Amino acid sequence: MRIRVQFHAQLRDLVGMRELDVDIAEGATVHDLLEKIYAQQPALRPHNKSILIGVGVEFVDRNYKLKPGEEIAIMPPVQGG
């Protein structure tokens, strides 16, 4: 299945692209997707523990099972004051 991944804020600058289409097996989780992305974009791996993953308007954890055609947002931690 194909998943569209969008990179936000400094993570977008780090990988040098706004979005990426990733082909991944049916039943894959966010964790599986991240491992595939890290293989292509190793500069993201050091941020693994702090990034947030969004699907639609909700944040999800690494065990979330992906569905075909979903758009996943990868973001740095929310900051503000």
C-alpha cells in the first residue's frame, strides 16, 4: 500500500522535502513506516524519540496500524509559550 508522509518544520528542512510517498506492506504500523523512512533518510533517526506522528487531526502512537492512502504527518515536538 502507498502512504503519503508529510514533514513539518525543521524536520522538513532536515530531509529537504515537504512530502514523500512510501510503499509499505498491508498491516504495517507507524513503527514499520518510520523504520523504512529512516533507511532512506538517516538524518531523521536521532529525532525518533521526540517526533510526533499525526493521522488526520489526531496524534497516534507507533503501534497504530496504517490504512491504504492515509496521509501521515511527522512533526517535531510542539513548542510554545
